[in-house]
Amino acid sequence: MNIIVREFTRPDPKVVKGFEGIPTGVVSDAMGRAGSMDAGIKPVWPKARIVGPALTVRTFPADNLMIHKAVTLARPGDVLVVNAGGYRDTAVFGDLLGYSCKVHGIAGVVVDGASRDADGMAAINFPVFARAVLPMGPFKDSPGSINVPLSCGGVAVRPGDIVIADADGVVVVPLEEAAAVLAKSQAAASQEEQMRERLTKGETVFEILNLDDVLKRLGVVER
């Protein structure tokens, strides 16, 4: 069944803002090395970054009708998370649609499918992450759903989950775990900064993490 759900529960804006500047790798580690979309989902242009609550869109491959509809429902700060079937050979997102998103305050777009107009997206500073980039444009005549649970990049995404994306890829934080994951992420980021200070003084990561004990426990003999 194809359905459009107009409203959903969004996370605390303070929690969303708290994730700004924290690398996706740190967030994924804080969730027990979970939540990362697969390696095929990458920024369409360099240095793109996204933080915001997911507004989910399920659309037919090679069709972006439902993405256009989603723009009319989004609130400022939302992130459109689109399951386009992982189809790489027709772009369902481009710079005109990106410009419309930017005007309406949408924080970014993640597409399990293809995008185009990479230079145009960079020119307007609108962050898009996708599985592929190519020129061929989409149709606008197929149904779909908005604000339903879906899969994107191999990760389950529900409306209101927090999306964090940077040069490494995309991580999704479940809504109900967001505050706890933020606290762990902030603590981990602080620990990494302390490690950098020790590395500057000449210590190695091997020494700081006491990895010699791990080798001994594994029975590795050093001669």
C-alpha cells in the first residue's frame, strides 16, 4: 500500500544540534559500530555534511514524484531519506529540486539511488548523498510512500531518526536512543582529543590502548 503520513515525532532540537561537528565514525562507534549505511552511499560533492531528523520517502526506481511531494511536507532542518531501490542508472534528484529544498530549509538529502548536477549542488551548498551520479533524469508518474519505515543503504530508517553524514558516509541514530548516543559520542570525541595530545608527545595508539596485553591474551609470541 502506498501512503503519505503528514506528521511524525521529531527529536529534541538540542540533541540534533549536539551531533553537529561529531564525525560519523565516532557516532557509529558509540552505537557499538552500528548504524552505518553501506559504502556505496557517498557525498555528491566534497565536504558535504548533514545533521537532522529523517523524513522518509519510498519512491519507484527512476521516478521522483514522491520526493517532490515530500518537499511540501518537510519542516526546516529535516533530512529527506529516499529509498529509490538502489537504482544507479537514472538520477532521481538534481539541482533544481535541491534549490527548492534549500529555500524551504531542508538540511540535506540521502538517496539510495542516483543523483545528478553535482556542480550545481556544490554551487548552492546543498548536501546530497547518493549511490551514484549521472546525467539521466527521472520520470514523475509512479506512486510511493512518505514517512514510513524503510531501508536506505542497508540500514533501517524511521521518520524522526537522526541522520549524520560526512565525507566517510552516513550514520542513522534511532530516535529513542538519540540522547544516550549523543552523550557517548561527545565523551568519545573528548577522549580522542586527549589521545591526540598524547600522540603529539610521541606515544603510539598501540601504547595508549595497551594493545600489547591483547596480543598476549591471543597467544602471539614476540621474539
